[in-house]
Amino acid sequence: MSYQVLARKWRPQTFDDLVGQEHVVQALVNGLDQDRVHHAFLLTGTRGVGKTTIARILAKCLNCEKGVSSTPCGECGSCIDLDDGRFVDMLEIDAASKTKVDDTRELLETVQYTPSRGRYKVYIIDEVHMLSGHSFNALLKTLEEPPPHVKFVLATTDPQKLPITILSRCLRFSLTRLLPDQISGLLDKILQVESIEADESAVMRIARAADGSMRDGLSLLDQAIAFGGGSLKDADVASMLGSIDHVHIAAIIDALLCSDASALMEIVNKLVIQSKNLEMVLDELAAAMHRIALIHAAPDFRDPERADWDSLVERAAQISPEDVQLYYQIAIAGRRDLGLAPDPRTGLEMTLLRMLAFRPVDAGSVDMGPGATSSGADTGIAVGDSQKPVQVTTRKAISAGNEAAKKARTTFDNMHKTGLERPSESPELSQDWTSLQANLELSGATREFARNLQLESTDEKHWKFLVPDTLQHLGSESVVQRLESALSTHLGHSVTLDLHTASEPVKSVAAATERAAINRMSEAERSIDEDPTVQEIKKKFGAKLVPDSIQPLQ
């Protein structure tokens, strides 16, 4: 006897055998048991989730010799013939190969004839969206009012292509993608019955690779059993699938944390030698960044399906949330553009180098947990007690020709010469902070926070600022530390910030910029309103100015 593939051998024969799709099964079972069976069904969903299987089980339920019910006997002649695919009153049509209107008309000519053997004639039309427009028109009337002995079951992976007139004549059931746990559960059962030894991690790897499709999972299981010579080892399955082991992803993350481009290129070279699927490298790297983001946001959460969770927890303490988001976005963008690269290796290498190139140079220390430190080649940060000032030395800061650092030190010296230990309303003090903060190496939330501060007083190592009470939430510990780091770098010595909340409006750079923008807008509106030509038009035609349409010249 010839070998029967697992996908056919283990095809569900009753609704109880189905894995998942409980919402569809419940509706069909209740309809069959209560004798409320619609004449047309539409099953939608991705490949391998059970559309055709449900259609065949429904046909069996309708034609079982013991009566219509949700639990066919499976022993009568009709049930056996349906299981073997030779029941004459079940017509299974592949619409992809019969798209012409003549094919549809030929099919519909047989609808009027009563069943030869069963209780109902069941027409299963797979990939129904492939029918032509004329075929749909020919099907419409029959689909709406078929003879009482006919049932239609339409199946498609692309319901958007169906005419609304077809959709409105059917009961629609959307089948969902299966979860890895659901797929692995059936795979474990099959392996136990088939007496095949398997690693648990290998089964879960196949379940994840199936991508929500039970049929794909069974096909991959067949392939893995053949590949492993009758057993499933995780290393064999990973090799067969071209999977990327979490050890490789951990090595890439470590190299990124150290900004070690040479190590990254060496890892890529090893993956190429091992004939790994380089597209999956970016997929797995993005998935790892997603899990690190979860660890940052919900430290108590743990994904039991992931064997690499503990190693990611360790690395999450060494990487800031900002860098995680940056790496994630670059990984998915690189994955999307990989087909445009000269070859996959070049695309992967450029994506990893892009992660190094675009990492913020002012990324400071973020306290992710006890003993946590941030890392990176562009910053050398020694983090002590959270209440102490942060000592920072960057590559840019130690450059003797750094013009921004020279300008900042000159500004600081001038401030002391003119005696800037003054009250907060001093315009000179505010102006000095305006020019100084513009030269700091800041970005993102840190730059926005600095623009909303008012410098109240300063001496050599202690800078006192006022913070609007409405914006004090911006001053997180990491933001304050990065601002201290930037000031320390530009001034050449450590600086401690002393922040105080102010309920009244402060004289910040952001406030001054907003006032200037309002003044420019007011001046522009006044200039337009006083223009002689505009006044003449308003007088003759009763025209009115639309304020939002006026923009001041920069």
C-alpha cells in the first residue's frame, strides 16, 4: 500500500476532531441539531486552516444515513464514501481551473436534478474568488434560491474579490489562523500515535514555522521525519527550516551593544557558511527586540514558549527602550527592502551597519534594574548612585577641534565674568541659556525638555533651573542624566542639575519661540489686512480673510 501523507491521513472526520475554529463549529453544530441549515455557506481564511475540511464534514452531516445531525456515524455507506471522496452527490469544484462562464452554466444545469443517493447534493466550490464576473452573474440566482435538495459551500482565501451580491447571499464564517500551541498539540498527538521520538523544542519550531496553517504544519512534520531518519531532533529541524538559533541573535545583540561592526560581519559570515536563511535573521532580530520591549514594559511578564527569555532579560538591562525601538524599526524596514538589495547578504550587512550608524550619540544611562548600565561605543558612561552626577566622556567631546565645545566654554566663562548668580528674571541669563542649549548634543525628549527650562542661577558645578509644573513629567531620570552628561561634556567638568517646579510661566526657549511665532502671525495678518489691494477687494466684493490661510514669511 502506498504511503499516505500525514495531512491526508489525519484530516478531521468530525467536528470534534477539528483543532480550533470553535466559533465556526458552534454555529454549524447548533444549526444542524436544530434543523436550521442555510442553503449557502462562505468559508474564508488563509491556507490550511480547515475550510475544505469543514465543507466535507458538513456534507457528511447532511447525508449520513442515520439522519441529519452534527455527529455523523462514520460507519454507513454514505459516510464511508464521503470519507473516501467518491460520494456522487458531493461535487467538489476547483474554481481556479473552471473560471469560464460556460463551466459555471454546465455546473448549474445539474442543480435541478435530485440527488442520486444522498439526502442533499452538496456543491463545494474552492477558491471561488477565481471565477470570472460573468460566472458570478450566472451563479447569482441559483445561489439565492436553489432547489431544496441543494447546498452550496464556497471557500476562498481572498473574500475581498467576491462581489457583494455573492456575499449577501451566503452565511459567512471567517476561519482564524491557528496558534502555535494548537498546532503543536496535534503534532504531539500524531508523533505519539506514530511512535516517533521528538524533541519538544523541535515540535514547537515546526508549529511556529507553520505560520497558523495546520496543513503546513503537517507537511513540515512529514518533511522533518524524513529529514531526521524517523526521529525529530531540534538541530535537524532547525537545519531543515534554515532557522536562526537564538544563540546567533544573542550574539548580534551583544555586538550591537558594543558597537562592534567587525563582530557583526563575522556573525553574518558564519550564517552564510551555514546556509542560513538571511531573511529570517531580520525576522528573528525584530522578534527579539519586541520581547525586550515587553521586558522593559512588563518586567513580571514571561513568555513560556520562548526558551531564550532569560538571556533576553539579561540583555534588556543593558539596552535602552529608545535603542530597542530604533533597532526594531530598522530591522523591519530592512526586511521589507531586502529584495531590493544586490543580494541578501549585502542587505543584511547594511541593515546591521545602519543600526550602528543611527544609534543616538547622546544615549545616556537608563536604569532598567539593579546594577543595569547602558552601553555603546559612542558613549562611555560610568553610572554610580542615581543621585550623583553622571561622568560622561564621548568621542566628540575629546576632540580638540570641537567648535561646539569651545563655544559653550566661552559662553560659560563670559557668564561668570558678568556675574550671573542673579534672580530668574534676568534677561541676560535667559539669553545665555538660549545660546548654550542650542549647542548641546541633544535629541528627542532630552532636547525638548531643555527647551522648556529657564536657567535661574549657576555656579561652576551647580546649575539651577525652573521647570513648568505642566511639563515636569518630561524630566524623567534618564532625561535629566542625559542633559547633565551633555553639559558636562561641553563644559569639560561634571555638572549637577537642580530642578524646581514653577507654577507660573517660565522664560524658556520653547516659550520664546512660541511667542515669536505668534507675533509673526499677528504681523502677517495685520499686513495683509492693511494692504490696499486687499481692502479694495473686501470693499467691492464683500470678501473676508480666512485667518488659517495666512502664513508668515520665514
